[in-house]
Amino acid sequence: MSIVSITLQNNDDARPIIAAILADNPKAELSNFPAMVKINAEGELIVNRETVEDKLGRPWDVQEIHLSLISLSGNIDEDDDRLRLFWRA
Amino acid sequence: MQLDLKTIEVKQRRQTFGHIARRFGTDRPASRYEEGTYDVQAVEHFHYRPTWDPRFQIFDPNKTRVKMTDWYALTDVRQYYYATYNIARARMYEAVERNFDLVERANLLDTVDPKWLAKIRDVLVPLRHYEWGANIVNAGITYDGYGTAITQAACFAMADRLGLAQLISRIGLTLDNGDGTSLDGTAARWTGEAKFQGLRRVVEDMLVVDDWFEALLAQNFAVDGIVHGLVYGAAIPAGNALGGTPVSLMCEFIAEWRTDSAKWIDGVLKAAAKDSPENAALLAGWYRTWRDRALEAVKPLAEGLMDGAAASALAEVAAQLDARAARLGIA
Amino acid sequence: MNAINSGASKKRLPLKEKYRHLTRGLHWDTTYQPMNKVFPHAAYEGIKIHDWDKWEDPFRLTMDAYWKFQAEKERKLYAVLDTFAQNNGQTNFTDARYVNTMKLFLTGVSPLEYMAHRGFGHAGRQMAGVGPRVACQMQSLDELRHVQTQIHTMSHLNKYFSGFHEFPHLHSRMWYLSVPKSFFDDAVTAGPFEFMTAIGFSFEYVLTNLLFVPFMSGAAYNGDMATMTFGFSAQSDEARHMTLGLEVIKFMLEQDEQNVPIVQKWIDKWFWRGHRMLGLVAMMMDYMLPKRIMSWKEAWSMYFTEAGGALFADLARYGIRLPKYAEVATAEADHISHQNWAIFYQYTHAAGFHTWLPSDEEMDWLSAKYPDTFDKYYRPRFDLWREMEKEGKRFYNMGLPQLCSTCQIPMGYTEPGDPTSIAFRSSKYNGDTYHFCSDGCKDIFDNEPEKFSQAWLPVHQIFQGNCGGATMEDVLKWYKLDGDNMDYAQSLDKKMWDEWQAGKNRVSG
């Protein structure tokens, strides 16, 4: 399987999202760069609304991820409860 | 290490960019609107001609019959650049959001005369397609127009009209308790029901106007002046007598937007008319054509919303628009 | 957040359903005017679309949510810009040489953001399906955001440094800026589907990470918080754009198999065009950042070989392969930044930014990052030029270079597999001979000679007397250069920077 990735700003808005991704995706690997983090995983990465809300302590709209997103690699599927990144090959 | 600004001199070499300084004849500090707008569009040395229409350069002042000494005379009096535009719209939407909340939580629509609500559903909700047409017209001007002053404002108008189409849809969702039934059939009604056909023909004709300035005037001044003037200027306030205040609350964004948009388009038309008598005559002709067509087209909609009061309301809307046109020098 | 219909006590529609109602539901097929007259550019490129409703919306933003998020981003960004200006943040850069990367950015990249704004306006008018049309419209708005936030960020630097003050003017006149300008002129004069393939897919999805991500991280590393902030803030839109680019490609490929060869040809063309243009970025990363974040070669490997490899593996199901000459581009990653910096070093008297020779420490870094090429092919040339500088004979090349008729870069690139001989290719068209730097550029010309023979080639124009006059001095005046050119060592920027540093040292005792 190919590697999907998501790159987020390294700031207070993004930290709960980063924590949620690492909690929900056991295969996820995080790399630090100045002011940003890149998370790679084989085949698929999921950002769950509920997990982010747990980390954040307030309701969170999946579309709020747009405020922190820097880049991604993979096909996208987004609904009310989660953002999924995946390759089909 | 932090720099102590008091003890070393950090001297400026210039206040603004060369093209801005030349425009104002002096190197003075410039606003973000000025720096983000003036001369940002390329005007020379285009490498290739559009493959779909090689008659023109990529950006070409000859795509309209209007001639301007300076295309940057068509400034936006609101001084919207991207940031101020979005911040203004977000603030307006926040206010209408509270109105929707109030209407929905307190079930305020239960207090409205059902006959008025039926008219809203019957006439106003399908007019989301009218807004969608306006979105497409303004998208066209975003590319075809000449100079950032007019094209960025057209781009904002494009976004505004998608926003209005969605806001009207949201009014529909509020009317049908969120199940979407009020929206399902609107396209079929817009294309099939007799009372919408006159307006739909006007809308579709605007989509194929070649001259982008004519499309700009037709949509954002003449036809909007009649359609919005009738629906949001006359009918919705009149509905308050039928307990329609909650509907007015949901339309508040549109009311505020009309004032905002009129400032822009009035300023643009005034500047174009002022530039030459030829422009003024051209604009006046376009105004007359599209105003007359719109006025004829909305008659059945006026009757659908206002019954016996329709004719006098329409006459008033037309008179107000004519007065506005006269003030701008395009009557 | 309070997007449409949330906060209601009534039934809440799921996001996908809501978006269908509020966007897809707006469409009708026109009948008073035929659809092909309302959307006249939808078909002439030969792309066949049978069912626009099959379009998958990747992100389902309604306009109110767009305004809300974008307003929040802008408030944050402009607060940083104001603070940066008030505190004279530019005095905390690692070094004033760094500012030259920003000059190249404002004159070379920001005007492209503007062209993207207009180009997506065109696509957002001409795409006959609602889903892609709305997505293109939002991208048109975003691109306007990018050019304006960049101008507003650089506005502060313009008050102190050379090289910014004539950015739109330079973009249309300066010889090396015809490289990015012709790139985007090419894209916006193509039909809406090729434009989407060129910009939405090949540039945004495959290559833009190479421009923004390492570069903005580099800005952060060099103390430029304003640039880092606009860059990352722009990237938050870019993720949406990348996704749109990928969806457009998938949509075309799924709609009709006859679309596949057309799309493949466009991918081949725009990959190579993008690769050539990004050579400028390669040079920025390897030579112009005082503190380097990663080499161009490393960035290429991470963002093209790895991420692009995964992408093209995913697209293989449609019969799409890696872009033609991808392996050539990857091999060139070992050379391109060095060759470009050498070109600009020689011609910096006619450029809108300063150049310099790498220091010993920097050359060692380059040796380490490019173990197969730097010491062997490039260090000796820099050593020679350094000797000349010591003798007071800093090398300026007073001739005018021949330009490639496609990418418009001076013909200085070497043969694949032979870094010691310059590559020359040529084609005949209508009795004239056109020259190219590579097989990739020759192929592009040969596919559309009618288009590429129209190019406004700066060197030809200078020879024809269309650029202010016959002498170098006339041309520089026509560029409106004013202390913006020549070696960094003699620059006003350096003089001012040294004064600031002396001031700092005085203050810190």
C-alpha cells in the first residue's frame, strides 16, 4: 500500500487534531519540521470528530480542520463524523 | 536577540510600490485596498491568445464597447479586498444566524399567516435559481472584465449570489422543518411553471450576453433593481402585516446585502458614465432594455406575492430604480 | 460552528444531503438558450462528460462556512502582519540575503496567484456541472486571497529593501520572469479542462508542495514570521485545491475512456512545464536561504518521488502512467539548482535581485547534499569565480543568452546523463527554427506549434528593439531597475543590513 499523509500547522488549534490522529491510527508516523508536522500512514488515515472533541473539550466541526491544514496526499472522503484519507492501490 | 528600536534607526526607503506612487503622483503610504488592487492585472506582453477565441488577448479592453480612460476608475467604494470582503460577509452572516436560531427555536413561523408562508414557498424559494443565474453572470465577468478593480468586485458578487441562493434555500429548509421537500421541486417549477418563465428567459439571455459590461449592468443593476426591489424591497416588508416579521428576519442578510451591493454597482456605473458621453449613452440604452424586460417578466411574480397591490408596488419599484439611474447619469 | 442549518431544534440534514440541496439543487438545464451556448467552452477540447452528477464533491463548503473560516484566517493573518510591521520584524531575519527569495516570490509567484484567480474564474464560469463549477469559483476567490496577502506581506519589505517596488511591471518585462508568466499564460489560454489539469492537478496536486511547504518552513527558519504565516495560511486553502485537482482528473477519467489519452498528454505537458518553472525554487532553496531546511533534491524525493509515486499508482487503474520524462526530472534534481544559480550569478546585472557565491560552509553543505555532482561539476566553477572576485573581476556575462522557445529559460541545461555538454533541440515551423533546452520542451512545442510560436521571448524582443532601446542600459531603464541588480556585496540592502547589525551590536554592548 502507498503512503497517505497529512501536514498540519504546529499550533494550539492543530494539537488536539494531531493527538486524535495519533490515537486513532496506530500505524501513523509523525515527523516534525519547523512550524509544522507531517503524519504519514500506510494506505489510510482517519480523523474522527469524536476523538478530536474528547481532546478539545468542545464540539468540533470536521470542516474546522481547514484552519490548520497545510497539505495532504491521498483521496478524500469527508462527512459529519470523520475525514478519511486513502489510496486505492 | 530583540532589537531596541529606540537606539537604532530603521529608515524607510520608500512608502509604497512604484506603480501606486506614479498613479498618485507621490510616494505616500497606500492603503491595503490600493496595493491589493491597482495594476495587479497584467496589461502587456501576453504570450499566447486564448485557444477558444484568438480574436482577443488574455485580458483585453476590447471585450466590451465601454471605453475607459483608466479602468481603475471603476473602484469599489466599499474598498473590499479579499480580507475585508470576507470579514464583512462573515459578520453579516453571524447576525442572520442568530435570527434563524430565534425563528427556529421559538417556532416563530407558527405565528405567521399560513397564506403568507404559502406564498413564500410558492414564489420566493424557487427564486434561488435566479440567484444562481446571477452567480454565473458574475463568474463570467471575473474572467472577461478588464482591470482588478472591476474583476475582483465581480468575483465577490459571484460569491455573494451563491450565498444568497443558499440562504434562500435555507429559508426553504426552515419552512419544511429541514426535510428538504420545499427544495426538491424548485428546479422543475422554475423551468415549468408559467409565472417563472418570463424571468427565466431574461436570466438565460443574460447568460449569453457577449459584452461583459452589458451583463454587469443588466444583472447587478437593471434586473436586480426590479427583482430584488419587488421581492425584498416591497413584498417582504408588506408581509409583516400578515405576521411575516419572522420571514423578514430570515431575509435580513439580503436586505443588508442589497444596500452594500448597490453602493458598489452605483459607483461603478457612475464612474463609467462620467468618463464619456458615449459611455453614458451606451449604459442608458442597456439600462432601458433590461429594465423593461425585467419589469414585464416579474409581473406574475408580483401578483403571486402581492395580489391586488402588485401593480402599484411594481410601478414604485420601477420609479425608484429610474431615479437611481438618473442620479448615476444613465437614465 | 454555525454552518447552515446547525443549531436548529428541527431535523438536521447530514452534510452530504445538505450540500446536495444547497448546491447541486440549484442547477437547471437551460432551454431558452441552449446549454452549449451558455457553456460554450465545455466541449471543444474533446473531453466527453456524460453525467455531471457523478462528480464527487470532496469538501462540501457552503458559502456561509467559507466566509466564516476565511474571515477567521484573515483576521489571524493580518494581526501577524501588523505586528511584524510595527516591530520591524525584518530586522530579525537571519540575513538580508534571505530577502532576495522574497523578491523572486513577489515578482515571479504572486502574479501567478493572480492569474490563477482569473483562470479559475473562467473555469468557474465554463464548467457545465454545478459541483466543479462551485469548487472552481471558491478557488478563484482563494487565489485572489493569495495574491493580496502576498502583496500586503511584501508591502512592508518594499519599504526597506530593493527588488519589490515594481513587481507587476517586472513580471511582464523582466527576461527570467517570462518563465513563470508564459507558464500561466499557457494555462489560462487553454480550455477549462486543460486548465484544471495544468493548475488544479499537475501544479497544485503534484508540484505545489515543492513550492510552498519547504519554502515556508524555510521562511520560519530564517526568522520571517510574516511569510511563514501567509504561506501556511495559504496552504490551508491549498489542501482544498489539491483535492479539487485530483477529483477533476478522476472525474474525466471515469466519464469516458476516450478522455484518458487526452488527459495523459496534458499531464505529460504540465508536469514538464511545472518542473522547468520550479527550477527557480530549487535555486531558492539550495542557494538563497541563509539557513537551509532541506535540499531541493530531498524535497523532490519527498514530494514528487514518494507522494507523486503513490498518486500515480492510484491512477494506474485508469491507464494513467507517470508523466513522460519523470525520470529525467528526477535525475535533474541533482543538477538543476546549481545550473540555475550559475545562470543568475552571471546575469545578475540584468536581474531584479542580488546574487552571491556560496561561502565555504555553504559549499560543504551542498557537497554533503549532492555528493554525486556538486564537487565534481559545480564547485570548481564557483571556486574560479571566487578567484575572479578576489582579483576585483567579478564575472558578469554581457552577452544575451538564447532562450528555450517553450520554457523560456536560457539554454544552459545539460544532456541527460552527461553533465558536461549543453542540451540543444530544435524544430521547424512555418519556415522558422525554434530552439529548446530539452526533449520535454521540444515535445510540448511540437504538439502545439501554432500556440508556442506566438511566445513573447524576451531576448528576441530586446534584439528587435522592443525593450527600451539597443543598449543594456536602455533595457535596464525600461525594467525600471533602481539599485535592484548586481552582486549582493555592493547592494543597498547589504549596506542597510550592516548598519542595523552594527546598531544591534552597539545596543547589546
